[in-house]
Amino acid sequence: MIDAAIFDKECRDCPRLARFLDDVKDRFPDYYCRPVPPFGAADARFLIVGLAPGMHGANRTGRPFTGDHAGILLYQMLHKYGFASRDHSEAADDGLTLIDCRITNAVKCLPPGNKPVGAEMNTCNRFLANELRTMPENSVVVALGGIAHRAIIKAVGERQLEFKFGHAALHDLDSFRLLDSYHCSRYNTNTRRLTEAMFDAIFAQVREMLDN
């Protein structure tokens, strides 16, 4: 059971997102279409923060980065570096487990066009802030993309100007280290903005930091 301060499956605090989820549920009755919970152990030392659920991915399956293109490379890397029991995620009940790792999103509900507005980011930020407070000392947090990075900086009460997003940029915060990565979206991988080697290097660095 996830602490209500970290995740509320009944949350409808963002009217636009609540209406959109209702509309999507009407069109796709078999889809999950609710706030998507974090996936992984509560005491994990490695947290991955994405932007928001994808329409036909997490919004369909109810598990972060599951069921769409964005999760393919992510779960391959998690398995390669010992953070997942296998290299692919198919459904919320497929038996996959994460090892010393958890995945969450800056915004827990599917936004229209995959773009939450500022008010929605701010409303959902309290959940991320509470989740980050539970991280053990010397944890590592990976931000997938600039929006997730900014949500993390806001959640810990730091100034954005002092912590600039950049792929492979490492930031020391009070209780954890924040490592930035370009998002593993289809657009970024297809355009080679994010290559497999670049993403691999992120996970290799996380493994080394946690092991040492």
C-alpha cells in the first residue's frame, strides 16, 4: 500500500486532466485511465522520474513506462545493470520486479498531447516532494527530461537557476544526487538525440555510484 502523501489513486485535483481521463476512458474502456502509481520498492536507493503517463503506455497498463516505445530501452537498461528482473515490461501483473529501484512520474495523470500545464505540474508536485523525502541517504535520482528535472528541483525547494538541466549533468542535493538524462521517447531515440550508448552510460554511472 502506497502512502497517500506520495500517491492518491482517487486524485482529481486537476480539472482538465480529470476530464481528459474520463474522455479517454469512454473511448478506451479497457484502459487504466487513473493516476498511475510509482512502481518499485519504497526503500529503493534509485528513483527514476519521468514526465507523465503515455496515452497507450502507462495510461493503458497502469504501470510507468509499460506498453509503449518509451519503456523499451528503459527496461532493457534496468535489467542490464541489475535493477530489474527481466528486460521488458508488458503489463502491471506480468511478474516483473524492480531491484533497489523505483519509477515515478512528475505528473501522475495522462495530459492531453503529453503536455501538462504549469498549474498541473504545481498541483502534482506535492506528491513528488513527499516521495523524494523518503529516499535513503546517498540515493540517486535520474530525471528523464528537462520537465522532470525542474519538477525535482521545485520539489526540494531549490532555485532552478542553480541547477541547470543537461544530459549527464550531475547535481548534489541535500540527501541525494540528481543525474539528468534526455527522455527515452520515440522522438529522441529516432532522431538520435538520445542514443543507446548515451542512455547506457547513464545507468552505468548510477550503478557505479550506488556500488561505491
